[in-house]
Amino acid sequence: MNPDEIAVGLDIGTTKIAAMIGKTNQYGKLEIIGMGKARSLGVHRGVVTNITQTIESIKQAVEEAENQSGQSISSVVVGIAGQHIRSLQHADYIVRPNADDVIENKDIDELIENVHNLVMMPGEEIIHVLPQEFKVDGQSEIREPRGMYGSRLEANFHIVVGQISSIKNIFRCVRSSNLEVADITLEPLASAEAVLSQEEKEAGVVLVDIGGGTTDIAIFKDGIIRHTAVIPFGGNVITEDIKEGCTIIEKQAELLKIKFGSAWPGENKDNEIVSIPGLRGREPKEISMKMLSKIIHARVVEIIEQVYLEIKNYGYDENKKKLIAGIVLTGGGSQLKHIKQLVEFVTGMDTRIGYPNEHLASQSDKEFSTPSYATAVGLVMKGLQKIQHQKSQEAAPEGQAEEENTEDATATAQQAKDAAEEPTEVENQEQKQENETNTPAKEAKAKRSGFLENWAEKFRKFLNEDL
């Protein structure tokens, strides 16, 4: 099998670290050829708190995936989340010097560059700049401005921001595991890729990914990402509440939650009892199922109310912001019994559980189609999309302009690869600026290349600084 035809998604979660290898089959479906997972011991609420343990878990998951697939993994698409993630809306514009020239990639690149130059809070860095809608000379609701004439180009952007230290820690863990970062994606965007249909994104939908340490939210409307948020608690706080409320150990609390837990206390009768083995010869402990459900219910309602608050912050009450497709729950926490009914009761919105099986080949293991692996599946899909994009550029029709664009994109991709492979140890910032000033040809190439490749190059260079 050609290594250039496979993609690897690395989901660094609070509960588990999963490495998934996939390829596109002849019918265009995703075929999972290997998957490895390891217990995540060095991550708390999506943030790396122990570099050594996280590296060991990554290596364990990758090795298992390699053994299962027979493939050697060299690069991965990494998901990023955590309580340090926040998002904001921003509008920006440029005035083009010649309105008689059509709008090209370089104009959009310049507009994107303006947004990347925004001053964030100390210690923060922009992760994603996602264009939503464009305006050309006051004409609004334009999704694709390329090829149009105009002097003033405006756009509304959805900006995702994270802490520099947290991003670099994740990057260091991957690099120390002898892997290179092919791409970095916000985890709720990856999960959305796996479980949402284009029709839902057009109609308006809320993706709620309930993980172990965080609950990630992504709101789509008219096919465009409109709002993202990360709530700093998930399934682990439910387990913690059961542990404290029933005075049992964490392992028993997690098993209770998975096997007998319910988010709706009314489903349990007062005389329903579950027996827990005692520790070291002690008497077994009997726990009321109704009490267990009440503990779970209280914490789940708190999570749902936080989600509902983010939906209100988006402004879904406005006619143009109606979310017709309701809520889609995914992640490990979405498998809790009766959580769908509780979400519908609290929010009044239609709800379904999101499974990533729509994009998976029929012969794929059923385990991969569970909500727990939605993020990993989405990361693999993102990686395959990037490979397909690179192939389409290489296969562009012959001609001077097309050849030039292809060479520029390839050069930018190679620069990004070199930046990821070679660690920057002692690099003088002034010398870097001088080098950039002395290479106008490279600058011109970067402007002509697509803004995604341009952003990837700069972001990888930034992450490699001080490593």
C-alpha cells in the first residue's frame, strides 16, 4: 500500500489517546485499516499536564495502530481542544489598488494576513481564521469572491484562539514521539466532519461532543461555522460525583456509570439495588439505582445548561440564526442512557446521537462507528482531504499560470514539511526577519499559494520556535 494514500488521526483526549489509520476505498468511503488506543494519564481537561506520560501513551497507541495495519506512521493530523480554547467574531477589509483586476487568492491572503496580525491577550495565539461571508463593494452574502471585480473586499471571520504554551506542549509531545504534525485541527470541527451532514449544516445545527475532560461545541448555519466553545468539564466529573456520592473508588464509579447509569431518575424504582464488591474482604456495598441516577442527572443538567448558554450567546432566537436541525450529541458521554431525552427536555430542541458510520466503509469494525471515536474518524477524514487537495494541485492542467501555481503550492508544502521536521534550537528573530526581507521571490510565492497552505507554514514555524 502506498503510504501517500493513508492518513493518521491522533486524538489526544483526557480519557484516552487514539491513533487511527485510514484510507479512501474505491467507493469513496473511509476504510479504517488500523487503530490503537492507550489510557491518557498526562492530560487534564484537554491540556497536557505531564509531558512524559503523554509521550508514552502516544507511542503506545501509535505502535498498536502500526501493528494492526502493517503500516509505518511518520506524520499525524492532531486534534486540539481544552479549556484554554476560545473563539470570537471579527470583521476586516482591504482596499484593492486596481478594481479592474479580478479578486484572486493573493487578495484573500492579504485579508487573512490582516486578521492574523490582530493583537490577542498575552500568551494567546490564533489557531484558526475561518472566513464566513464576504462583501465586495458593499454587496453582501458572497461565499466565493474569487473572479469578481471590486475595489473593497470585506469579510466576517470566526477566529479560534488558544494558549501558546498549551499548543506547544501538544506539539512537543508529538515530536518527541518521533512523529511530525501534518495538520492541526480543532477537535469539534473534526467531530463535525464525521457526524454531521451538509444538510444539517445548512439548516443550522449544534454539535455537542461530550468527552472525558471537556465538552466541545460547534454551531453551523448556512453551511458555515458560526460559533465554537469548550466547556471545561465532561464525563469525568460525573464519575467523580458518583465516587464521592457513593463513597466508592473511581474504577467502580466508572463501571457503575457505564453499566447502570441513567440521566433520567424517573426510570428507576426505589427498590432497585446494585451491589458493589467490598475492598480487601470488606462487606459488599449496596447502592440504590435511583440515587445513582439522581447524582448523574444533577451533573448532566449542569453540562446541558452550559451548552444551552452557548447556544443563547450565538443568538439562535433571531430568525436568521434559527437552528432547524437541533442538537447532535457525540463523544463518549453521549452514550449515557436517556441523555438524548434530557437534552430535549432542558433545551426544547430536537436531538439525536451522532455516529460516524455514514462515512465508514461497510467492512469497518463496528467499534469505530461509536460516538467515542467520532473525533478520531474526523481527523482521518481531514488528513485524507488534505492528501486529495495536494493530488488535485499536482494534476492541474498544463499552462504557464497553472504550472506556476502548482510549483508555488508545492514549494509552500515543502517549506511546511521542513519546518516540522527540523527543530529550531537557537534562531535569532532579527536574522529571520532579514532573511524574509531578502527573499522577495519566496514572499511572492507565499502570497500566490492558497491561504490554507500559507497559514500552515507560518503556524508550524511558530510552533517550532523555542523548541
